[in-house]
Amino acid sequence: MTRFVVDASTVLHLATQGVEAAAEHQLLAPTLLRSQTLSALHEAVYRGELPAKTARERLARVGRMKIRLLGDAVLRRRAWDLASRLGWASTYNAEYVALTQLQADALVTLDVELARSVEGIVATAPIDNLR
């Protein structure tokens, strides 16, 4: 079994495409994933990019995904240290990286800048590896 940390960009892409990860993979994410996906979908509706009904359907798909959400003190401490080391003001991305370090084989993100910034820190994998 391969353990992947998935970020909000990845999860929203899966929800949009109606794609499920292969059963032999375990998906992990920090607890902030819920808030990030909710906000991203609401923002898209607010900007007029997505009808509210479609956004709510995608949010429901995200809710049905088998993703283990984690957010203990060890993860938060590691995220703080990573954000400081990498010069990031925010700890959001650092939580995904920290979780990858602590419990996963690779991080799956569609954020090219994030993937580039964590080279040599954690392994990354393309979204197609989830299938």
C-alpha cells in the first residue's frame, strides 16, 4: 500500500473529474483540508466561476473521499519548523509537507511552485499515481 498526502488542489481536481483513488492507496491530509476545499469552492461561486449547486456537489464528493485527516501536536510542531526553515510566512503548505515526512511515501499536489519548493525535502508524485 502506498500512502499519499493529497493537498486541496489534488482533492478538488479528483472531485471535479469524478475520479477515485485506487483502493490499494491510502490518502492522508492535514485537517485543514476541509476548510481549504470549502473556501476554494465558495470563492469560485463568489467569483461567478461555478454555480453553487455544482460547488456543493463537489464538496459532497470531497466529503465522501476516503482521506485520513490528521492534525496532532507533532504535525503542528513539524509544520512550524518547516515553514520557518523554508521562509514561508504561512504554515498551510508546511502541514502537507510535514505530514508527508511523518507518515507518507509522497505528496501529490497540482501546485507546481509547492512541488518545486519541496524538492529534496519530500518525494512528490503526479496525480496519475493515485489511479
